[in-house]
Amino acid sequence: MARDVTSHRGNRSGADPSVPSTPSGPSQRQRAGLSPREREVLALVDEDDLLDVARALVRVPGTNPPGEEAARAAVLAAVCRDRGLEVGVTEVAPGRPNLVATLPGSDPGGGLLLLGHTDVVPVGEGWTVDPFGAEVRGGRLFGRGSADMLGGLAACVAAMDTLRRAGVELSGPVALAALVDEEETGLGIRRLVRELDGSTWAGCLVAEPTDLRTIVAARGDCYLEIEVHGVAAHSGNPADGRNAVYGAAEVVTDLERWHHELADRAHPLVGPPTVSVGIVQGGRATSTVPDHCRISVDRRLLPGEDPAAVLAEVRSRIERLDLGSRGLTVEVSMPMDMPGFEVPVDHPFVVTADRALTDAGGPGLEPGGWTAACDGGFVARDHGIPVVVQGPGSVAEQAHRPDESVAVADLALAARAYALTALRLLARP
């Protein structure tokens, strides 16, 4: 579901220079330095094993749609069990399992939730390498899902395995929730938040690709389905029918107008809400007046924006078009909605995760906003758990593209950052 990252230093690829950065004093970006214990733990990150895990996940075929996560989840479950983690699997839909791998702590509360997804988007055209070959070349791992976000999952496993091998005593658990259907309707995260005990977690870190920047705000998303119904007739006498495509054209024109109006509602970190018409399908034959046309729309949401209010607004706009006077009827539904989120940049969890990333060797980018959407919004909305998105790879340059890839060095850096975050949050003295 991820799309773009708002940049704060220069105009990196994928950046929106019109969106201002999160204020941050110089002290926040200074490296806090590593203690001897922290250096000892981070030195245990096994880069070769991490790459092996990432390649094993990429090599598993299966995309969403149609929803083929089972084989990849089975590989991930085996990997986690082999590394001494407790593994629980819940079938969300037939052949679509959520997986939760846990490194227990001494107390049930105050833990760290790592969040990711096992589904990847369809391969598409234009590849010059095997999309499931997991080829490593020039310091990069190639394959569908390598950046979004199988590399991030592998980094989470490596971080948890490092903490276990180091014998770190944790005050609370570290758990990786690897979910199905993030790229489509969110079946996996909806099931997880129904079962999640919010009091168990001090924070949630989503390992989506952010160019190793800490994201503190993200847009949400919803899909709108608009069905225009008319009356079929022979095209030799079009007045005998009621042309649904003509009515749909009026709707599409108004949706574009709505998109431009929303530009005035820009959020300081994630930009404005947006409207994008993705699919228009109508008509049965050239010689027949079309009696039906379907419009599929992507409407990006601001943090805290109510999907129900958006649905009411689009219905009101369509009603004002008065398509009934043309003998047309319209149905509007919202088959998918995913909330955005925002957490203060000075929240203790944000500060801990961001400093850990910098101290682990990250690029030192300012915390920022994302114009994308991810499963973390559900965790923030439904349980009030602070969420950051932070992961290896680039949404803007790699995700959902041919020859998708991620830098191997960034996988290792992310694993160190996640381990250091857990260490600083949960390690007992």
C-alpha cells in the first residue's frame, strides 16, 4: 500500500519539497553513542544469515491479488522457529495465515511490536531479472517484495535472533506480526487489532521501506466504488436509452474538481488528501447504449480523517450532479479503508527509535511524514499505541516496480537499529 516518503533534507528521490519537515533541535540528531553492551549486541547481527532469510522469502512465488501468502508465511514460520522464537499462526481466510513470532520478556506488558506483511504485489511487465530469483548483484538483493517488504521482515527476524543469542533479559516481549493482505483490503491487520491487547505494547515499529528515515505521520487510504446505472438501447436510437457512461463522465469530472479543492487542506507533514480515479469500466458493445459504468477511486486520508465522513461527502457531491434527471441512478460504496496516524516527534518511543537508527549507522535523516498508508494506522487508531514507520529500501524508487531491489547493507543496518531500539526500551540493567 505504500507509495511515497516526504523528505526533509534536500530533494531526495520521492521527496515532496512542498511539505515542511518536522522541527527538531540539533541535539536530537547527535549520536548518543553506544555503550559497550550495545556494541557487543550489535556486533552479533549475522549479515550472512540475514541475507539468507531475505532471499528465502523472495524466492517464494505468490502475489496479492489473488492472495497467495501461505507458502511464504510457512517459510517465515520455519525460519523463526529455527531461531528459537515462539510462533503462532492464525488463518484469517482460507490459505491466508497471519503469523506472530515472539521473543518473550519477563513481564507481559510494555513490549515492542514489529509489524510487517507477507504479501507482495503482482510481478507486472518489464523485468530483466527473475522476480523470484533473489539474485544478489552490486550489493543489492533483487526480486518482487525485496524492498516492500520482505527485506524488512528479514531484518526484524535478525534483530530478534540477535537479542536472543546475546542473552538479553527483556522486561517485555518483542514480537513480529507478519500479516496477510496489506496490499489490498487489510484482512490481516483487521484480524490482528481485534485480538491485540493494547496494554502489552509500549510502541509499534512498522518495517516498511522508508529510506531508513523515521516516519511519524502517514496518510490513510480508502477505496470508493461508484456504480452508475442507465438503460440500454440500440445505438441507432441513443435517445431511447439512458447512457451510464455519460453520467459517469460527469462524476469523473467532479472527482477531479474535488481533488483540486482538497489541495487547500494540506497537512504540514503528509500533504493534502487526494482523489485519483483508477478504473472506469462501462458498456457492452459499441452498438449498444451502455446501461452500466463502474468507477474505482483511491481517496487518500489525512491522519484522523473519518472515512464515513468521506463517504457521505462523495455521495453529497454526486447528488448535486442531479443524474436522476437524466434517468440514471448511482450507488456508492467504500470496500476498503485504512486509517492514517500521527505521533508527536518528541514522544519517548519516537525519540528512542529514531536515535537507535542514527546510532546504528543510519543516514541521520530528520523524522518526517509519509504520503503512503500502512497497517500501522490501525494499531494507532484502535489501541492508541505509538507508531513509527522505519525500514530498509525505497518506496519511491523500488516498491511495486520492475527489477525491485534493496541494498544488502541497508538490511543489516535496519536489523541493528531494531535490535538497539528493543535493547534501549526493554533491556534490564
